[in-house]
Amino acid sequence: MRLRDSTSEHLTNLSAAVTYPFETWRGTVGLVAVALATYVLLILSTMPEFSLQMLGDGLHWFDYVVVSLTETIYRTDGWTGLGIIVFYALLSGIAVVNAVAQLRIVGVSSLADLSGVLPGLLASGCASCGAGLVGFLGFAGGLTLLPYDGALLRIGGLVLLLFFLGRAGHPERCTNTSQTTKR
């Protein structure tokens, strides 16, 4: 019974965290802006040499680079690979809007509470782009040893981000309840 209550509470907090950015137009605009920036960053990091060479020639290649890398991801990983990147971008937008709201409402003293979102962003951030951070650290060959080319690592990172968003909950509501208030 206790596990069911904690799971239900976690899902309620997750639902509140996901719907919070849509409560105001500022939150929605922030979500869209951060999600688009994250998507572009993740797409550009899939082939960093190509991105740097093309964008080094001029920013007029920007749309070509984003479209061609999106098409490359779709052709290599299908809808699943592209969906993981889009889902991560959306969750990143939600997490950033919630973290900014929590900082605005509570102030700098809420930095300890932001530990509910930041680990999920870091963990799934390197997992979502495949060999981006892992390759930078010199472990790109390690992804070839993982089943499904590291897709399980990416999905695990997204699950971790969902867990931490559910832990943080709605920025304007207290998610911690004591046992005495439940009785």
C-alpha cells in the first residue's frame, strides 16, 4: 500500500511539473524557446565536425545543417531516435522553466531544491545525444558495446529526468508532506 501511495504521489507531482509551463504565456514561450534551443544543440552535436565546417563558412548554412542532420537521424535511427531527441528537448524546456520559476518564487535559498531537476538534466543530456559527451571524454567506442547502439542509455537518461521532475513537482507548491499531515 505504501508503494502505491508513493507512486501515485510521484505521478501527481510529475503531472504538476509537466503542466506548470502551460499555466502562463511566459512559461509556454520559455518552454518553446528552451526546447527549440535544446533540439538544435542536440541535432548539431550529432555530427559536430560537419556542423562546425558548415557554420564556419557562414550562418546562411544553418537551416541546411539542421534539416540535413534531422534527416540523417531519421534515416539512421528512425522515428525512435528522432522521438528521443524531441522528447528530451521538451523535457529540458519543462525542467528549465520550472527551475527558473522556483528561483523566482523562492529565491537563491531554493538552490538546494533544484537538485531535484539538475541531476536528471545532466544524466539524460549526455544520454540523449549519443556519443556527444561520452565521445568528448574519449569513450565513444564504449557505445558500440552497448546493445541497440546506446538507445537503452538514452531511454534510461530520459527516465531519470522524468524521475527528477516528479520529485521536484510544481514549483509553487510544497511537495513534502509529513506523516502527521497524512493521518
